[in-house]
Amino acid sequence: MQKIPLSIIDLHGDGYHLLVDVVLFDQPFKMVLDTGASKTVLDKNTLLNAGITEERFQITDILSTGLGTNSMQSFTLEIPLFKINGWQRERFQTAVLDLSSINYAYEQMNLEPVVGVVGGDILRPYGAKIDYQKEQLTLRSRKLK
């Protein structure tokens, strides 16, 4: 079991977001922990700005839903090593979308941008437990059976 520190940010009376520190492509980022997201998703523009070339993205035929639209072009990307504190996965396949609306909202609240959201494809199989009081996420090292 890996115990991962969470940052809980107040969205100025509009709820809370849980943030985790991650390392992708040997670079540190912040991600939102999203229990309602089915998949882990990264922001295309943040990746491009971090030097990840567009050639690494694989286009998909799937149009993503959510984030106020049902026609957003999506991509996939294999991350050689995806780290959330001491928890890590090699060759992790993730979706890539334009999440600029999230980062624009964060900017309006003077919050740091995020590279994406950690979704159910990590949270469910690895038995995620969120402890709001301790501000901690626990993930199993191995998938649940």
C-alpha cells in the first residue's frame, strides 16, 4: 500500500478539488483526483508545452464526452513511467484531450495549472481510499482481483 499526500484546494465556495503530485516523462506535475472520471486523462497543451512532441500522441476514433462537449478529439499516449509519489506504473496508457477549460478556470482562481485528472482506471483497480482528514490517498501496489 502506498500512502500518497493530497492537497485539498477550495474552489472559492464552489467545492473542492483533490490534487496529487505526479511525475511524467521525468517532469513533475499536479493532477486532479477525479472519482467521477472513468479514465486518467492528460492535457494535450500542457504536454506540448513540457516538450512532449505531438508525434507521440496516437489519434483515436473515439470522440470523448464530458467537459461540456461530446465531440472532443482524443488521443492516447503511452507513458514510460507514471509516478504518483511512491506508487508507479510502467508503460501506462492514457487518454489525451484538450483540458484548457480546467486550466483556464484554475488560472481565474490564481491556482497552478494541472496536467490532467487521475480517473477510475487507476482508482478502482488499485483499491483507492481517500482520507480527507489525513489528506491522503492510499493505492495498492497490485491490482485488485
